[in-house]
Amino acid sequence: MKILSFGAGMQSTALALMSCENAYAKAHEKIFPYPLVPIYDVVIFCDLGLEPHWVREQADFVRRACETAEIRYQELDAPLYQD
């Protein structure tokens, strides 16, 4: 199983979006634009709480991209700062 631990930063966002583009290419029988990036089975975002507003915006953007590409997106709540 190919899993992306998504943190809404630059690197994980780039990998998620490249995977979405590869999924689109596969669905349309085209050459993968990013052959070294897998089509992930799931992209997982763990919300630790107290994140800046841009993290939520970035996570929502990637969630929508994954839904369009038919890549499973899972969000977990782990209120680290409330414990």
C-alpha cells in the first residue's frame, strides 16, 4: 500500500498534487508526468490542533484535488496541544 503522510507543507503538497496528476494521466491513458511519484492509495493528514489558518486551507485544497483524482484522503484528529 502506498501512503503519503501529508503535513500541508511544501514537500508533501507537491507529492500529493503530482500523484493526482499521475492518476489523471492514468485515467486518460497518457504518460505519467511524474514517473518517480506513485499514485498513492491514501493521503493522510493528521490535524494536531492549533494549526495556522493556512494549514487548513492547504489541507482542503489537497483534499479536493485528491477527490477529483479519486485518491483516498483521510483526515485524523489528534489534539496534541489539548492533552
